[in-house]
Amino acid sequence: MTPELRPVAVLGGTFDPVHFGHIALALSVRDSIGAGEAWLVPAATPALRAQPVASAEVRLAMLEAATRDIPGMRVVDVELRRPGVSHTIDTLEALAIDHPGLQPWWILGADAARRLSEWHRSDELRAAIHLVVVQRSGIAHFDQAEACSLGLDPLRTVVLDVTPPAISASEVRRRVAAGEAIGGLVPSAVADIIATRGLYGAAPAR
């Protein structure tokens, strides 16, 4: 870790919706790297994945409801306040300005880390980003040697074996649309928002 800057664990995504897997992963990485906080950064318009189903406003509301009572977890809406496509390099630059005393450590799955060359301003990104690469079940093993082969600085790359709950946002949306229960997959406050607003095909609450 950079000694003069305080580390924070940062997990970006669409969070459509946020679920217990997201929360567990961010907190596990936070504790593993000795960070003071875990930040969840929702994307407005993602560059390399399908567009969110729920609006930015609603996804932010779900995130804030999910994390309200979790110490050391924070929602940062920097990408939602910026127009256009959400690019990680732009977010890193914005965080450096807004939080000069902190060092964000960006959490990526091994599969995403292998695709960094496809990201916007990828050379600049690899030169600036501090990464925590997490293993995921079903994904080929990732190690420091591979990180170096991808152009990642070993001093700014941590590889962790983390096993968060096997939950996906797409499965939550599928269950909601099918009228199935989502207890245990998302915080109760998030389930309430989904039901109240009739998200993902749910029958609106009356």
C-alpha cells in the first residue's frame, strides 16, 4: 500500500440491483487490504456491458438503502454526476481531485482484469490504477505473473482468493420477473424498493 495515502476498496458496477454478493465482496477486500472503507461506485452508462434496467436514480436509492447501516461502507455517486459513458480512468482522475488523501484500490474479477486493454484510455489506466484482482469460480486462475504479462505493475496489483456469495443481479431480476422470492439475495430494504416501484417486472405494490 502507498504509505502516504489511506487505502479504500472500490467496487464499481451497475448494481442493477445491488445484492449481498456485492456487499460481501467489497467488505472482504476492504478487510484483506487493510482499507478504512469500502466504496460502491454505480455506473451511469457502462461502456462494455448491457445498459441498466433500473434508472440511475433508483439504483442509487437501492445502494443507499442497502448500505445505510453498514459501518465502513459508502456509496460514491461520482459517475452518476458525470454525463456520458462511465469510464474508470475518468473516475480515478475525479476521485484523485475530490479525495486527495485517499488511494482507491479498484476491485476487479480476473475475467475483467484480462480485458483491461479494451477499456477507455487503457494505457493510462494501467499506468495509474491500483487493482485488487479477485478469483471467481469457473474462471481460470489469475496470478501475479499474468498480471505482469498484462502490463500491470506488481506493486499496484493485489491478487486475492475471495469467495463472495454466488449471487448475480441477473438472477435477482429473473426471480423478480417470475414472481419468486428474493429473500437472502438482497437486503430487505432493496427488496422493498423493488416491490414498491414495480422494478424488473414485479407487480407494483398497492
